[in-house]
Amino acid sequence: MRLRIMVAQGVVLPPVQVRHPSFITRVRNFERMREITEVAVRHGFGYFFERHRLFPVLPWRRKKHPPPHAQRGRHIREMLDELGPTFVKFGQLLSTRPDIVPADIVHELVKLQDSVSPFEFSTVEQVIQEDLGLTLARAFESFETQPLASASIGQVHGAVLPGGERVVVKVQRPDAARQIHRDVDLLHQFAEMIEGHIGAGFSAVEVVEEFSRSIGRELDYGLEARNAMRFAANFVDDEAVWIPQVHERYCSRRVLTMERLDGPTLNHSEIQDLPMEERRDLAQLISTCWFKQMFRDGFVHGDPHPANIVYLGEGRIGLLDFGIVALLRADDLEEGTKLFLHVVQSDIPGVKRSLKRLGVQWAPSVDGAVTEAVEEAFSRYFGASLGGIDARAVLHQILDIIYSLRLHLPSRFLVLDKAVLTLNGVVSQLYPDLNLFEVARQFSGELKRRLVDPRRIPRRIQRYAAEYAQVFSEYPLQLHDLLEELRAGELEIKHRHVGLENVIHRLDVITNRLVVALVSIALGVTSTAVVILVDGGPHVAGLSVWGLPGFAGSLFFGAWLIYAIIRSGRL
């Protein structure tokens, strides 16, 4: 009999705290930060610290030139790999942010994999006893001492529960949370340091805070268990997709026990030996599974790489690892349907309106560029039927527009983008000729029916009425605040120049060189006067020695200035 566990109601997830390093932590982290910069210099990124004037953390011995542009992604990947597990995880997060990371670097960062040695079995016993309150012998009928897999946060062991059911037990490293929080503090400190020095078009502090929230969710195995139970509820009537049962009695924040699935994962050689027809059916089943998650459930497995999909045979698959998910709201699905209709109807203002309702933000100054990009990207679909549009292709083009124009995208869509890209690679390896247009088409009619469903109209009207009511209720308060500031003479108008950072930096350099030159000249002239005019004290060849320190200082600053000019290549 197939066992399923429904999602528990009323579960409140604990908030993930974003920690800000204290003064003592900053001092303790400074030496570690210098070690990190040593690694960065060794991989050819010392120029970054020089260019952005981050000299407090720059080692004395540094490379002056960046690595070749074509190889910078590889150097960044190797650098993060050398820095350790937390930085590998940070690189994995950056691989999902093509809106802020160039494509060539993203291509390299997706290759980052956890590669760590397993920890001692005695530690596994200790964590299980602390969290479950049972010894290993009492909790399990048998427990494999050799791990099935090992990663930076935890490792997985095979076991048998009392009664004979085979399970897998994921156990977290006891020092994982402490080490990760310490490294996140360091990343936050470094992000604050470079925040005012680079004009990258995004906030480094916000990226680190996003990473802190993401890694915090991965550290909570209880959250992963609840995600698995929700997937089980969504696929309860689907015999082709198997979600392993969660054994809640044997779960905690650091321990996760689930049903063991027997079968090869998609990265196993057995899959490549399957007949081509069976591989085609498997690719279609996987595509249908994820399209259902995206367009029907709004709850998407965010990491569908081959090691997380098990082939159970007879047209069935099992899913593993539910730590990363994309949660789409009901409004997202409805607005996404409207977006496809606006594309078909050549309604450019409607496309932009739907993008904004989905949470995509842009400044009025780039509104023209957004309009031009939308027209260019979707002109091929104008006049087509909804059933003839590949929802996945439209999603890709929307994300391309967002990334190329550096627009702000809600984090839930970043996870969705990663899932789509990973899924595309998995399906292509299984059966390159699969027509995803046909797979997506079965959902397009359902989306359209959902949009015109009379049962949804009252809820839609209620939502729109609430939105307009909130807007109109805020207008009098906003007008009152504006008039009060005008009356008090406290109205401020902020103006920000864009693209002047390099000019300001060059002006600073020129000013500093002028000051050094003036100091050198002043010391030289003063020393000359002292040497000639001072009669008292020791003399050499008729010249006073009291002027020699001034000459030395003048010579030092002059040589320093000449060296800086030659090094800059602007002689």
C-alpha cells in the first residue's frame, strides 16, 4: 500500500535571522579577511582591491593584472572552492543570479559541488542522541557506519527502523551552523566594506543577506521535512511520481529520516543504457512533473539535478532533497496566465503591467528600454494562440529581459529560473529531441480556463478592490505629509549622478598627486634654504646637515609619485 503524509496545518516557520557582525566579531574577522584576500590575490584578483581602494585588506604582495577575461569564471570558481564550504555555497547562490553575475561566470559557478570528507561516526551517534533523545541502538534496528553521501552541511546514512523499513538518515555536522554563521558574518563585513566602493548596480549587502536567509533554510532539516510532506500532498493522486515518506518521530532540526528509494539516480550509468524509447518517456514524465509544479501547484522543487531524481522503473520516478523550493502565489499563476494572453494580443502595456504585478520593478528612466526589449522579444508570438506558446520559452525571454536591463526580480523567481535551467539540462541529456512545446501545451488550456473560471471572479474583484482601496486611502496621507514638509521648509530633493564614479576616482587620484608634488617641492625648497642659510651646527662641504632630512623626504615623495605614475601606465 502506498503511504502518503498530508501537510500539517497551522505550522509556523521560524524566521531566519540576518546577523550583523559586532565590533568584536569584526576585529576577530580581520585576520581571516586578510587570508581570503591572499587567496584572491593568488588567483589573480588583487587588482580588484587596488581599483576600488580597499587597501586595508590588501596584502603587500599582489598581482597587478587581472586574469584573462575568458578565464575569470574558472579562477573565481577555483578561489571559492579553495576558501571552503560556506564560500562554495555562496558561489552556488551566485550561480542563480544572472541578473548581477555575468554569464561566463555563472557558467563556471554552476560547476561548484560540495566536496568534503565525511565526519566521524561517533559524531553521528552524538547528534542523533542529542536531537532524538534515543541511542542509536534504540532508535534503529541497524545503522550503516559508512555514509552514502557527504556534503558541507551534513551527510546521509542508510538505516533500518524497528519493524524492518529501510530509510535514509541525513545528519547535520555539529559545527556546521556555527561555522556558517561565522563565515556569513565575515561576508557581511566585507560586503559593507565594498558597498561604497563599487558601482555594480546592486547592493552587495542585500546579496549577503539573501545568502544568509537561504543557507539558514538549508540548515533547518525540519523545514525540509515539511517541504517533502507538502510535495507528497500535491502528488498524492499521481502514481508516476513518488515522494519518500517522512518519519517525523525520527526528525529534528539536525536529523532528517525518510523512506529509502531503490533505483538509480539519473546520473548513474544505468540510465544511459536504457532503450531510447524508455528514455523519451522518462524525459516527458520529468517535464510533466515540473510543469505541474509550476503551473498547477505553485510549489516547485528548486534543485532538479540528476542526483535528486530516482528512476524507479515502470514509468515512475522518485524525488529527493527538498531543501530548496520556489513558492509561487496563486496571484502569480493567474497573472502569469494574463501575461501569456497579453503577449498573444500584442498588448505591450499589458505585458509591462503584468510584469509589475509579478513583482518586477524598474525605474521610470528605463521604461523606454523595457518597452523596446518587450517588443523585440515577443514580436514572434503576436497573433499566435495560447496553446501554441511555449510557456518555458516565454519565461526564459522574460528573465533575459530582466537580467539584461538589471531589473529587480523577486527571489522566488530566481529559484524558479534555476530550476528551469537545470531541468532543461536534465531533459536534454535524456532525450534531446523532446518537444517541450507539446508538454507545456497540455497546461495552457487549463491556465486559460482557470482565468475565465466564474468561481474565481469574486475573489479577483475582492483583491482588486482591496488594492485600489489601499492606494486611495494612502493618497490623503501622502499629500498631507508633502504639504507639511513644504510648510516647514524640510522638503528634500535627492539627485544622484550615474556613471560618475570613475571620474570622481580619477579626480581624487589627480588631487592626491598634486598634493604629493607640492609637498615634495615644498620640502625641497625649504631644505635648500636651510642648507645654504643656516650657519650653526655641523656642516659638510660648507652645507648644513640640518637640511638633509628635508632633501630625503623630498626625494622619497618625488620617487613615490614617479613610480605611481609609471605603474598606472599614464606617463
